Amino acid sequence: MQKELELVKKFHKKFKVPVAKSPTLISKGRFDFRYKLMRDEVEEYLVDGIESNKIENIAKELADVLYAVYGTILEHGLQDKMEEIFLANHKSQMSKEYSKYKMKKGIKYFEVDIEKIIKN
């Protein structure tokens, strides 16, 4: 994930897109922009990817989704924490149970303490 974040960081620097140095909230305007960008990229996955019925279009659209997400990670200054957050979230997801075509929070399920990771 770090290699990809560094590449997107180069894009941000070239086009003067914000990159926070540490975890932070962003302005409502920037939040709205990032949300719309990610939403639009997911929509393109559906329209240009799935509906085209071509794996190369799907691959391109998935790369665009990741690019938008990585950029949002950078703007929130989470680049140095995201791998740990992702791993902790993965472990939490793995603690879920499967029951009748649905994932659910069973007795072994545990929440991720994201705040602890960010402040550490």
C-alpha cells in the first residue's frame, strides 16, 4: 500500500492537491469533493466496467477507485496509519460468523480500536 500511496502523493504534489502530514479532519468542501470523487469512480465501475462486460474495463475502473481512495487517505493524513488500520479491520472482519448467507457479529466478534491506532 505504501508504494501506491507514494505514487498518488506525486500526483497530489504535481497538481497541488492537499496532503496532510498527520491524521486530520478536512473541510466540508474537501470532504464533499473526496466523497463525490469516490462515488463517481464506483459508479464508473458499474457503468464502464460491469456493463461493458470486459475485464480490462473492470480492472481500469478498480484502479481508478483505488486511486481516489488513496488520495483521500493522503488528504486525511492517514498514509502512515492505514496499513495498521487495514490489518486491524481485517482481523475484526475475520472474527465475524457466517450464518444463512449473511455475515454477522457473533460471540467472537470484536471491534477495532481505530482511535488507539491513530493516536499511537
